[in-house]
Amino acid sequence: MMVERVREFAHREGLLSQDDRVVVAVSGGPDSVALLDMLDRLRGELGLVLFVVHLDHCLRGKEAREDAEFVEDVARSRGLPFVLGVEDVAEFARREGCSVEEGAREVRYRFLERVARNLRADKVALGHTRDDQAETVLMRLIRGGGRRGLGGMAPRRGKFVRPLLQISRREILDYLREGGLPFKEDSTNRDLSFLRNRVRHILLPLLEKRFNPGISEVLSKEAEVWRAEDEYLETLAERAFEDILRDRGEKRIVLDIGGLLRYHIAIRRRVARLAYREVTGDLPDFEATERLLRAAEEGGWVDLPGGVRAQRAGGVLALRRGEVPPFRYPLAVSGRTMVREAGLILEAELVGRPPPEVLKGDGCTAYIDWRAVKGNLWVRSRLPGDRIRPFGMCGTRKVKDVLIDGKVPRLLRDKVPLVVDEEGVLWVVGVCLSERARVGEETERVLRITARKVK
């Protein structure tokens, strides 16, 4: 019995739990009507609280309004609450610069998430079938989606669950016919201007007729294998990413080159994608990923989509999105100073003279003779012409040259903070302490400054 198959699949995949509040997305088509009927049959056994939700995309005029009325009648006949949404998908697509097909999907998911939040729902049930899975795999193969794309749709993604993912469309139609359940046909499902419809009505029938009658089942099973392997590889990549991560901050990432290049290319690609996503929120395409990896292997600069620049220098690969704005903050003595642009907190306090072995600092801590401080103290970004007399040297050097010698990638130099007073630079944080700050034998009070990363 199909309901039993759905119940077992939902249990195995963790799609439904006892007493779940479930938003059921019902378009009025055969898949969603069958989904609603099966969940309604399971409602008593699982203690489910169901909400029937329908979205009018404002694309089909009278036909769409009739579909909404049909779904409302179905909900009322079952004693279930009904929620109707109306969204202008064409206007959304025009505003966002995407296709109507893409816009409809985005609007639909946003709407369902909003409704689920308002209803305090635990799950949102979608009526995708095995045939939908096969179509999705083919579409992503055509567009190019890598192993992740070929994994198709997951049975569960966050609150979204797909209880019918192992049921064929033919089985759905048989189920509706045997149960005498009416449904609606969406005329846009025959519009061949949409890629999914071309796959559904042209490509899949051709593959079934000329190559394999069971192609939908094959693609669905392959998607399950690809998805599991992708999840495993992604877990390995996430561990590798954390292992070679040297620094992270707002819109920037720094990775250890040696560590990155030790991994297999399959993991390197995924780590590169994770790094890009960290600074943009989006995943790069294949070409951008390969360009980023070439920069890691060969050195130099690379400009990537989304305003991202990457550079290999000093044993690291740095990625940054956008420019670091100039910054200047008064340094709080006996307090903490947040330097958001650098992702650092500077803690400063006056202390007695520390032991000699720590007087040069450890890169993250500087000890400054309080008598050497002239006027107010500031933490700021570097300026053209900034100079410092490095610890142990007689003459001065440009801060830019000090950063170069310190192997700080050019991409990251503008975010390195300087501690300055009215006479100039006392500390290039994490890179170089000024000779002027040296703690001497007669020093009685010392300004200790410690730089800590913002967690």
C-alpha cells in the first residue's frame, strides 16, 4: 500500500515526527493532492497537525484563481485550515533579473518559510516525486552542477521534507484514480519555454523510449548515491578547511597554502568553494573555483566574481571581498578597543616592568615604555608615508616595506592596525614593534597591549 511505503520512507529518512505541525504545500496538481491525502491518512497515527497552503503566482489569471478555490475546497472538506498567498512572480523576476522559472521557485520557498514561521510549523511537506528527481538530475547535468547537483533533491532540507520522493508519477496517478480524488492540471506545465518542461516532455520520454524504460528510477537511485558521497566529501572538506584556516574576518579568509596543496584535488576544489562562500555567502562556479586554485598553485593575483580578490603570498592564500575602509579609534588604556575592520580586540593596561624575556612581545603582545608615549594613543589603518624604526635597528623604514618583509599579503595589509601616538608608529600589530617603545633598565611603568581575534 502506497501510504505504508510513504510512512516507512518518512520514518527511515526522519521526515516526520510524532505530533509535528506540518505545512502541506498544495498546488492542486496530482502530486500535491496525493501528498495531502496520504498525510491526512497518517494524521491520526502520527498526531500530525496539518495546514494546507497554496500560492497564487499571478501568472495564469482566472485559471490560477480557480486552482486556489479548488485547493481551499479540498482543505475545507477535510476540516483542515487553509492559507492562501498571492505573489507577483513576474514582477519579482524582473526586479531580481532572473527567469520566471527561477523567480517562481524563489518566491515559493520564501512564502512557505514565512508561513511555516508564522504557524510555528515543524515541517513543510512538498510533493516532489521520483520523476521530479529524475528531471532535476538531468537539468543540473545540462547546466553543470558537479556531484552536489547530481545528488538532486534531498528528502529533507531544514524544515522542507519530500515524503513522495520514491514514488513515481504514474503510481501517483493510479493512486488518485483508485481513490476517486480530483486534481487540477497547470497549463504552464506544458509550456516548453521552461527547461523543466522540455526535460519532462521531450528528453525523458526520449531516454525512456530509446535507451532505458526505467531511466527515472535509475536516475533517482544514482542521485541517492551521489548525494551520500557528496555529503561525505563535504564533511572531509569542512575538516580540511578548518585545519588549514589561518585567519578569518568580515569578508576575508586566509588559508595555509602548504596544507591546502597536500590534499587531493577533489578536496582542494571543495575547500576553495568553502573559502569563497565564507566571504560572499554564495558558491562559485567551476571556472571561478579553478582560477582560485591556479592562484593557490602558481601565485599572483586573481579577480573573481562578486568583487572577490585572491592572492598567494608568504605561504598563505588570502581572499577578500571589497576594500578595507580606513579606520581610526582612540586606544583605551586600561580597557578594550574593538577594531572591527581587522577582526581584533586590543586590550591595553599599565603594568610594572615585565621579565626581560618577554620584552619584545610574541607578535600578539607588545610592551611599550610608558615614558615613550607622547600624547594620545590611537589605533588606525596605515597611511601613505608611515614609517617605523624597527626594534633593534637605527634607521626608520616604510611601514609598507615592513609588511612586505613580514610576508603579509598585499590584500591584507590595509587591515593591519597600527598603534600610534603623536610622534608616529609604536607598533605594527602582529608584525613589528618600534625601537622607540623599548623597555629599558630604568623603566618603571609599561603599557602592555594584547591583540586578540574577535570570536
